[in-house]
Amino acid sequence: MYQITEQQIDFMLDDLEKRGIRTESLRLNLLDHICILIEENLAPTGDFYAFYYSTIQAFYQTELSELETETNYLLLQNNFIMKKALIISGLLAAFGFVAGSISKIFLTRFTDFLLVFGFASFVLLFLPLALVVLIKGFRSRTDVLIYVSGTVSAVLYFVCMMCKCLGIPSFNPQSVSSGFDNVWLVMWLTALGIGALVFVPVYLIKGLSKPESKIPAIIVSGLLIAFIGVQFRLTSLQPFRTPEKQHVSALKV
């Protein structure tokens, strides 16, 4: 097996860039593929440069930059489709919420259907699509943690709000057999916990790391903590208390 040196890797990276492969991810993927071919097919005493030039010719018809152009086109098409789907799902969610609210004012029979439609469009389509669109711009693990924790928290929060709007109880004191009476209450607390203990601290820390984002990060984090605190204050923890400890009155969610 041929052993590729660091100098040869630098040479291949420079050569790929000169040939028109300027997207770093594409250049690194192409480099990995070429290295595998060289290590598996070139003899230990073989001519590296001759084998490299003959190998690189198999990746294009006219010039190597064709790969860059084709990749950018596919990425542009995928981004266009994703963004279009994101816009449509957002409009559907907005329509469901607005139409459901109007329907509730006039006490029509379509209120629950429209609200469920709005919640489903927002939770099952808009939020996941937003995460997929944003994930392509992530530059660090901190970004991943911020957006993933925020999306998970938002999904759980709005699912619980949908249950509340539909009148689905989080706790049924008459039932003790199923064990699922507190499911959406647990989801509610999980959403608040992820938001308060993961999303806000990581978002604040990242914001404080840059002078230009310190003030916005502090303001947004303060508003989120206030919102989460109010939501938790309005949460009834009665289902988790034993009868003898149920002496603290609290408003239900």
C-alpha cells in the first residue's frame, strides 16, 4: 500500500483548487476519494504524480471545474425547493392559526380542525424545515446545539399548546392504570427545561463572545427567561405530588 505524505496532500489540495474546485467540502471529499484510490492501487515505489494525474482525469470530461458547477447547481435546486416548502408550510400554519382564531370568535364547528391544522403545519413541517435550511449554515457545534435545542423545545411546547387548545387533559385523577395521564405535562416541562437550561445559556454564551452581539443576546435571553418563568409559574405540578403534599395551589397550564 502506498503511503501518502503531508506534502503530497498539500499538493493535491492546491491542484484541486487551481482546477476550479473552490468549495472546501467538495474539495476535501474529492481528496479523500483520490487518496483511497492512490493507496489501494499505487505500488509503494510507484510514480505518485503520474498516477494522480491519470486518476484525476476520470472525474471530468473537459475540466475538473465541471464538478464544482454541477454541485453548486444541485445545492441551489435543493435550497430552492426547501425554502419554497418552508414558505408554504409557514403560510399554511399562519392560515390555520388565524382562521382558527376567527372561527373561535364566531363559535363555528371548524375551530378545532383549523387550529389542529395550524399546529400540525407549524410543528411537523415549518419547524423541521427551518432547522434543515438553517443547518447548512452551521459553523460550529455551538450552532448545532442552539438550533437543535431550540427546535426541540419549540416542537414540544407547541404540541402541548395544541393539547391544551383541544382540551386534552394532562392529568386524569380518576385513572390510575394507563400511566400516560401525565405525558403531555412531562413534555411541557421538558420543553421549558430544554429552553431554560440548554438553549438560553448556550445562546447567551455565544452572544457574549462577540462585542457586537452582547446587547442583543442579553435582551433576548432576558425575555426568554421571563417568558419561561411565567410559563412555569402557570404550570400545575399537582399530578406529581402525593395527596398529603398537595397543599400548594397553582394555576393549571
